[in-house]
Amino acid sequence: MTLKAKYPNFRLKGMHLLIALMLSFSLLAGFHNAAQAGGTTTKELIVNGNFTQGMSGWYPGGNGAPTAVTTGNPNIKFCGINNCWQHFSQNVFIPANALSAHFSFYVKMNTTEVTSTKIYDVFYPTLDGWEPRSMEVSNLSKPVVAGTWTKKDYDLDILAYKGKYLSIGFQGISDYSLPTTFNLDSVSLQVVVPA
């Protein structure tokens, strides 16, 4: 049985079919473009990462708090004294739909240590208690030129932290003599999420 026989008033003509197909493809393309337009967006999770509000948003620990430098470029100073262990941190919530995360900060070091063979003073970030030593800065650090700001970058594997809080911290340690000063600025933890 043909369409014409079953539905005598229905005439399926080539032009109508072509128009129907074009409309269908147009709608599909529109949905695809809308999905693409949704894309992704980047969110900053760190509060007061540039320290324009001093220590606000950060919680100190150790045997003394780092100090806020408020003159010139605001930043945070760790140590610069002997027998130092200074730490501060903040908790950030990792969105459950986060696709990736990038952690970065700037650090400046000035040391009075003269040795070129042993680490006495050190500064590093802590991520939920874990210490990524690839981001460590010490009195031996060659990539860090004394007195100049150097950027440290790290792509985080956030799979285990999706939908949870992550503690982001920094720690400065110096021994009993020849202190080192570490300055911290522009702390950033950016996550990519669907728009």
C-alpha cells in the first residue's frame, strides 16, 4: 500500500521533504551551537590571594604568623628571623563539576645563607597536608633569583576533592642562624567548570 492510497489527501512532494530536512538540520545545528556556546568558564577559588586585605581569609599557624607587607606591593612575608616556622592556610571548596584546576603563586627570596650545598631555610605550599616539593624554594633554589619575583605553577589532580574542601597553605622554615626571608604574592587556584 502506498502513502497515496492510505492517505489520499497526503501528498509528499520532493520539495516539502527537502524543506523538512533542512529545518531539522537547522534545529540540530542550533542545539549543537547552543551547547558549544555554553562551553566552560574559569572560577577563582582563593580569597584575598593578592593580599590587598592583609591576612584576611588566611589562618595562621606554626610558632608565629607571617606578616602582611602593606607598603608598596601588598604581600606576605615569611620568616626573616632565626628559628622560624610560620604557616598559614585557607580552605576552598572544589565544585563537584570541576573539570580541571591550576594552582599558582609568586615568591621572592632573600637569604643571608652562604652555603651552596645544604638546605637550611625552605618555603613551600601545602595542599591538604601534601607538600609538592617541585614548588619548593630554599636557600639553594637556583630558579629563584634573590630579590626578584618568580612564578610557580602546578596543575592539580582534583578528582579526589570534587565536592569537598581543600586546604591550601604555605610554610616558611628557617634554622638557628643566617635567616632567609620569603615573600608570597598572587596566590591563585582556578578551576574550570561548565558554563
